[in-house]
Amino acid sequence: MPLTFTLDPAITATLRDDILDLWTDVSNAGGSVGFVPPVTREQIRPELVRHFVQMAEGRTRLLVGLDEAGRVAATAFLTRNSHRLMAHWVWLYTVMVHPRHQGRGYGRDLLDAVADAARGLDGVESIRLSCRGGHGLERFYASCGYKEVGRVPDAIRVAPDDDRDEVLMLLPLG
């Protein structure tokens, strides 16, 4: 059953907790979303609060995908550039699909919904993201239309002696 996507939902205590649970579960399942397992909700909470602050400032938009039971199954954050010469593209951050939904095509559905949301933003022509190398994420994003436009070797240190490339990807919206 497809997810139902909402851009900029009202942030309630329930939604906040559901996103925090999603982020924790994705991280602990090995997802590349800014943390290395094992991680707790309390370790993730400050980063979620930073995202919410950026939303309150009007710099970041939240896209939430709900499953058939109305639970948060997927999220992504779109962030505008503050530099006036780069206002024609947005950053895509914290792209997550709950591990219980893996293999159902929800990641592709989420990225399609992200592209639709970005097309609705005034003056936005493309989406940029960076992902952690070593997990095949760049192949997944490429299969969804993103192009690799840069790579910084060993930019992400997930553990001692475990450095990963930062892969920069771009999706033109034209």
C-alpha cells in the first residue's frame, strides 16, 4: 500500500516522537543518517531539534510519509540555501524509510515526493544531497535520477580506521 505524503505537517508531540523513533530505528539498522549504531533517542534529539529550528526559521521543509496505519514510515528534509547565488537549488537531508518498510519501493516513492515538493518551491531548479559511500547509496540515488557530481575521499569517519567517501549527488528538476 502506498505511503501518504505531507509537506510541512504540524509538529505535534506525537509526530516529534515518531520522527525520533524513526531516526533511531534507521540509525540502529545501519542507515546512513548522521549517526553510527548503537544510538539512542536522546543522542538524536538535539539534531532533530536543530532541524525543527531551521523549519521555524523558514529555511527547512519537512516531508513525512505515513503508512496505512497512520504511522511515520518515511521522512526527508529540504533546506534552502542562504546564499543568494545558490537559491536555485535545495539540499536534501535525512532521507529515511523505516526498516520495516524496506523493499517495498517506499524509498523511490519518497524521492518522487521530494522532487514534487521541490518543484513547488519558487525558483528551485535542482536538488543536491550528499551520501556516505560504502553502502551503495549512490547507486540507489542514481537509479532515481540523481547524478554523481563530486566525491570527497575519506571525508566521513564512522569509526577509527573506517573512513568513507562523501558522495555529492544532483537531481535537475527540469
